[in-house]
Amino acid sequence: MWKFLVPMGAFLALALLFALGLNPNRDIRALPSPLIGKAAPVFTLSVVEDPGRSFSNASLKGQVYVLNAFGTWCAPCREEQDTLLEIAKQHVVPIIGLDFNDDRARAQRWLRELGDPYAETAFDPDERAAIDWGVYGAPETYLVDTHGVIIFKYISPMTLDVWQREFLPRIAAARKDGA
Amino acid sequence: MRPAILFLCAALCLCTAAAGFAADLDIHGQLVDPVLQARFEAITKQLRCLVCQNESIADSNVQLAGDLRREVREQLLAGRTDAEIFDFMTARYGEFVRFNTPFEGKTLAIWGAPFFLLLLGGVVIYRVTRARSRLPLDDEPAPEPPAIGPR
């Protein structure tokens, strides 16, 4: 009996490992963020439009909001811009832009030409806020709940499908939890 | 009068801050203190660049790696320990940023698996060879079957 069960068990374990590891739908570059479940790092930065005016995400305490890290150097960010504009039109939550490693004039032109989905767009030229948020690529989109805790992170250009499937249910749950 | 003095103070502070930072680096952008520079090189070699995931931030040319090198340099100058700097990075990017996995409770499986497999293989080989050594060699005549019953 053992002569049959042991190799069979080993085979099934290996098959399971391969099924999980070689799943073509798995993004092998995506990393689980250690910041999920932790307090969102607070930043105070000038806004893209005006170097003289500063914005801090501390002012959003008690609100559910989305933070979208982008840069004008990032081609996939251009791709998701229409989706972000569409989402902004729904007025579900404020979208905060975090423009990192960028040139201010270029960022201003980007917002003018492609449209501005952001409630505020923070300008982070030396990437300090982005490092605090654990951003390693662009675009990355974070969801913060009413307690100021990061509850979800999505890496890749945003799509309406992802927004409906991953974000909206979490936003509804976060609101219910915060009320 | 007052604003002028304030402005002068601010300018002076900025200048000394800039000079202070510049004095810590030589013309090649290396830390003047050789001990700090050695620690800087050791730490940056052990941190993974998350954009090009098989390069360390010491080797990578992407912007993020450069900014993380700046972060390490500043923290070294601020007197942080190596462990504090690694903690700073793992708090933001996860354990994956470290090329050298620390030996802790949760990494026990990673560190222990090779030794466990080695032991398992040893046991299997031992049992197989023991079983084989009881078989007759090919050029030996098979032992006589014991006689059955009285003849």
C-alpha cells in the first residue's frame, strides 16, 4: 500500500506546485506590498500646477481615497489616463496623483493635454514619497480606507474592469466599516 | 530689518547644509569616510533593484536604484546601522529586496529545506544499498534453497 501511496502523493504535490507556479495568469513580477494593512505614509509636497501651493495626504484623513503613482516618462501611464478620467467622472472617491521623478513643466503639459483626473497632483521630483509608499514601477494604484490604512495595491495600467472588480467592492466595504 | 536678518540666517543655514553634504562626498561621489563607503558598497550589493529584478541597486542604472543609493548614503551619514537600513527597505518593498535572506523563524523552511532534502536522500540511498547488499551478486551462484522436509 505504501509503495503506491508515497510516489502518488509526491506526484500530486509536485503537480500542484507546478500548477500554481506555472499558471500563465500569474504576474511573476508583481510583488505583494508589505504596506497593505499599514498606515499610508504621510507626505507634504507641492502640487504640479503650482510650486507655491503644497498638499498633504494627511488632509484626507477619514476619507476613502485612491493614490495613483505616475510619471510622464511612463508609457503605460498614458494608456491608463482615459480610464482614470472615466473613473474620476463617477465621483466615487478622490483620486490623488503622485507624479514622481518628473519634470514640472512636462507634468503640467501632460495634465493639460491628456486631461486631469486628479483631485490633487503631488509633485515628487526626488522620489522620496514614492519610496515611502514602496513604489517601484509605474503606474501603481493604491486604495486607502477611512482609517488612513492602505487596503489594496494594483500594479499595471488601470482598466474599468479592474476598477469594478477590485476597487468598487473594497471601497463600499471600507465605507461601511468607517461609518 | 527683521526679514533681512531672517533671510541671512536662512541663507547661511542652507549654505552650511549644502557644504556639510558636499564635504561628505569626494569628487567621484564616493563617501569620504572609507568605513562608510565600504558599508555603503556592501549594503547596496545586498539590495535588489525592483525594476530589473536580478540586479542589485549597486549595479543598476535605473532611476529608482539611484534614488535608493542616495537613501542608503544619507542614512549612513545620519548614523543608522546596517540593520536599520535593511529594515527601512523591507518595510517598503518586502523581504524580496534582500538578496541575503536573514535566518529567522519564518525563513526556517527556506534555510532548512536543502538540509532536509539531503537527509531524506541519504536515508533513501542507505535503505536502497542495504536492500541491494542482501541480494546475491550476479556471478555468484544463488544460495541453495533450504531443503524442504526430510529426504
